[in-house]
Amino acid sequence: MDPVDNNIKFALSIKDPNVVFYKYNYQVIKAKRAKVYIATVKFDQKHCANCGFCELSHNGHYVSRVTYLAANASEPVYLELHKERVICRNCKASFMATSDVVDKYCCISRATRQKVFMSLQDDRTQASIAIDAGISASTVCRYLDNYDDLFRRNLNYLPVHLAMDEFRGIGGRLHFICINGAGEHEIQQILPDRFKQSITDYFKQFPASVRARVKTVTVDLNSYYQDIAKAMFPQAKIVIDRFHIVAMMTRAFNQTRVQTMKKYNKRSYEYRTLKFAWRLYLKCAGNLDEEHVFYDRHLRKQLTQLERVEQGLTINEELKASYESMQSIMENLKNQDKDKLVEDLYTSQNISPYMKAVFQTFKKNLVVVLNASESDYTNGPVEGMNRMIKQIQRTAFGFRNYHHMISRIKLRQMRTKPMKKQS
């Protein structure tokens, strides 16, 4: 065994016995100093693939330069492969030797393509991946096109628990996304828009028996998502995400606090009490610290977090009533107490107009709000998926091609949430 061939194959992780290395050197390629490994690729077949004749004659070599993996991007690595050519003496058909290192008629090695595929799963730009792999950015885009059809196309399967939402993507447009609300939270589908007709047409592809197996659909308070869920999944329970319920109440209370604060002079004690430490008013009352004392430089006194909130609530009765109603509903959601939740919605008095408007929305959607109080499923996973998508777009400085964005999202999910086979 040639030690040069053995050492180069060990360094490059090449195991093809038909490739025999016999030389290496440095060359200047594309204005860069590059390592070049020179090898012969032997033709290993004994019979003509066209006619089966066993007499094949040597017919020279075809020289190709193949891009290979490099440990240092500033010093690329190339393989100069001399592929043996043979000709059949019977039918005069000509053939060329092939190797597992590179596909036929290709000048980029399989190892490089695999590295690009793995790099596309990371939070990186396509330009940096191209530089690292020693290829062009347009080549990375072409490889990305191969992964456009990554989402499931099985029209006989839908997750038992669905979660729906939207995110902002190409050109500022909103795209519909639905994921598996349980398990690995894999993406079911992303649509180019969030129009009601587009979403309905997508789910109509699934047979009625498949859609009937869906048990819960988690959505936000967007009304037409509820209409779609009722029409497409007649056996499913529609669940409003608890995060959106709490967010609506805290936003309404914060508006109440701001409007109350503006009634006082900016130098007054009341203004300073409501202006600063506003985050404490939005926390769950049970999470406020009532043991450790801190010095509040705005009020110039030492007090606990609970005392700080109580001092602000004593300023205005409407503010206090709104705060108590908000905290009571948050507690009922946490304890899954449906009866107490309904009672608080209909008996709350002296609350602010902002809070009244929110409670009126809850009463209008009472059934789905009560479903949220007793269900363990939320839109948290799909919100986390949207956060991942935003990070992908931020790293890529935005996308102009919808299919490239979808491919990057799916490849990123393959790294963070490995897919499991569905039975």
C-alpha cells in the first residue's frame, strides 16, 4: 500500500478504494493559495454496461478539479481527479470512472455538500456558509432549493392538538403557521398568507375522517381562526391561549395606570408612585416579594415589593378595583376555576373603561375562554417557533425568496427539534 495514498485518505476521510492519491502540492487558484491533492480514479467494471462485452480498452483520463472540505477557509482544498476512461471494443461505447467522493458531472464533493446542509441548520448567513465551504453563495442557494419540499405532505395525518398563529415574513406580509401543539411541536405547515380562504383550502385537502381526529385547536382571539376551527374540525375543542388573555388584561391595566398617573403633577408623590416600578403592577400578586426590603430612591424609603404596589393602589379606587379584578382572573386561570372566573367577569365593579372593554371581549368569547381555563395546551410553542423564525430572518438580513425562508425554517427546526417518525 502506497503510504502517500494511505496518509492522504486518512487526513481527508476518504475510503473509496478506486481513488489512488500519488501527489500533493500548493497552487494558486482564484487568487488564493490552495492545497491540491492529485489522484487517479480507476474504472472498476469488467463488462460493458451497454452490451455486456468483456473487453474494454483504456481511453485516456478526464481531469476534474473538485472542491473539498478545508479546515481553514483561507486555504481551500481541491482534489485533482484523473478519471480513467475506457471504450468497449464491441459497441464502441465509452465510459468514465466514478467515485463516491463526488457525483458524476459535479465539481463539488459530497462531503462539502453535506457540510453545507449541516451549516444551513445553524443560525448563520448563507454568505458565511459559502465562504467556509469554499463555494459561491449562489451555489448555497441552489442547494437550499433542494430542501423546499421538507414539510409533511401526508394528507392522512393531522396532529391531535393543533396550534395556529401568524408571523411577519417576506415583504412584511403575514404568513399562517400551524404546528403540533404537543410532543416535539414540529411544524405542520406554513402558508404564503393568512387569508381565510387559503387556510380553509389547505385543510380541505385532508379527509373529513382525518380532521375529525383533531381534539384541540389553540388560537388567539382572532375571530376568523375560530371560524376556521369550527368549520374544519367539528370534533375539536377551541382553546384561547392563556398568554393572550393575561396580556390583554395587563395592557388594559397599564393604560389605566398611565391615565391615572397623568392626572397628577410630575413632581407629586402620586405621580412618582405610579410612574416608576411599573413592572411590579403587572406581576402576579403571588410572586411579589413580601419579605426582602429594598430602598426605593423615587419614594425615598425602604419597603417590600408588595408594599410598593399597595401604596400605588391606594391612590385611586378605580385603579385598585381594576388591579384586583385582573389578579383574581389570573389566579382563576391558574387554578382552573371556571365558576369563579365567570363570577369575576360578571360581578366586577368600579373598574376602568379599558378593563371593561377587555372583559366584554371575554364575555363575547366565554366558551373558548373557559376552555382555556381547563386546558393544559397553550400557544406557547408556536410563539416560541415565531421567535425562532424572527431570529432566522434577522440573521439573514431578511429574505426575498419565500421558498428559501421556508427551507431555512425547516432545516433549523431539524437541528433544534429532531423529527420523529409518525406511525
